[in-house]
Amino acid sequence: MISNFLFSKTNREFLIFLFFFALAGVFWLLMTLNETYEQEVKIPVLYTNVPKNTVLTSGETDTMRVTVSDKGIILAAYIFGKSLQPVKIDFKNYAKTGGMGYVPQAELKRLATQQLMASSKIVSVKPDRMLFYYNNGEKKCVPVQYSGQVLPSELYYLAKVIYQPDSITIFASREKLDSINTVYTQKLDYSDVRDTLYVHAPLRRIAGVKMIPEAVDILFCTDILSEMVVNDIPIIGINMPEGKVLRTFPAKVSVRFVAGMSQYRHLTNNDFEVVADYNEVRDNPSPKCNIHLRSMPEGITRVHLDTTQVEYLIEE
């Protein structure tokens, strides 16, 4: 049955057509690859002969971008093959005083030429010069902070942010070390977050600064917001003259607020302080006195007392 399909007149003509179509495609590809083009290729740069007590704060490898003119088949080998080996730059030949060094463009072009085939011509080299930074091992430990917005869904809030690690080591010149107190991640923007969010966050690069590690893991922990109440918070008289006692009716009040469920489980009435100020009572005599919430835990919102005035009695 297969032979009947392959050797029937109609199918035989179709197979012949496919053969010549593929053959034409091969000839077209060969002609195209034989034309001359310009293409930007990337060549790795490797610094060598770095002294043991020296730290390259701009990294031990870099990349130069070289625009090359040659036949398409040669350019394809550069792009898809492994013919381009790293350019090796001798640290001692280009390091300057002050923790910085550079390789001129003419030298970059000469080194790149050594990596290319004889038929290739260099049209341009970027950057204009290759800068690198170094120090003699001076370092500092600094905390990490995420940059951007992480917005929980409605009725949720960001309960905790956990960094792993929460600080990194930076190597740089003394001047830069003194000026850097925090390192930031690249911008993070997430919205409608309900569950715990895990992010592998690369750190924002700073010229002349080497970071170890270069990325951190961040956990954004969310929690459900709900209206809560804590009862039996005693009212305390403040600024009372010696020998006088302020008694309020009622003696205890409740406070309402919005918080996450996990935080609410750990709250007690001792976490809140409600006061009545004798000086206010003395200056504004009235059957009732004002009460104020003087302290409360961090992380709660929309806080208010069930009542803001109570009856009182001052005893001698």
C-alpha cells in the first residue's frame, strides 16, 4: 500500500517537485551565505594576572561588541559557533592608580582582530574604551532593600518581607564604601498578590562595585485583613497631682482596628494604652472627660476607641 502511494503518478510528481524545491533552497542559501554582510558580534573579555590581594570590583569578565564585515557563512560561524575565544587583557599593563584602569579602543581592536578570521574586517568596536575598577580587598556588609511596588489584593496586606540573605558584601573604593548604606534590587512590580510570593531578585548594579552575592531571594508574605476588637483596656489618669486619683465610668474601654489575622492572635489589652489627662480636665471642666489612645502596636490601621468621652470622678 505504501509503494502504491509513493509510486502513483500524482504522488511521484509531487515528490519530484519537493526535491527540486529543496535543491533550489540549498542553492539560494549558499548564494546568500556567500554575500558580504555586516554583523555585530560579542567577544568576551577576560582580565588576567590580577594580583592576589586585588579584587576586581567591576567583575573578572566583560564583553566588547564588534561590528564585523565578512561573508555570511563566516558571520554565521561567529554567531552560532564557538570560534570566538575570550580576549585576554593583562591587568598589570592597564591598571592605573586610584582603583581604576582602562583599555584604549585601538588596543581592543587589535585584540579582537586576533580572534577573527583573516577575511574579516572590523567596522567598529564598542565601547570606546574598556573601563575596569579594582581595590585591595576593602569591603563592607550592607542591607538589601527591594525596589518597586508589591501590591496585595483587596482585603489583604503585606505582613512580612523576608530576605535570604538580608545583607550582602560589597567591594569598592573607600569613597564608594562610605557612600553606600543600602543596596537595592532591580525594580519589582507585582499586583493582586494573595499568596506568599517568591522572587529571585537580581541586585541593581553600581559602577565600580562588586556584590557578593549578586542576587537575593525574597519572600513577600501576605495576610487577610479583618476588623478586630480588643476589650477591657483600662483608662489611666496622667499628670495627676499628688494625693488625687482619677476614676472613670466605665473604667475600661474597647478599641477597634483593622489588622491581619496572624498579628491579631498575638495582641492583648496590654499592647494598648488609653489615658485621661488631668490637665485637660482642670482647664476644661465638664461632666465628662476626653480619653485618648496614647500607644498601640505597629502594623494596625483604622484604629478608634468605642467612645471618646467618659464620666469621671476625682478623689482626694
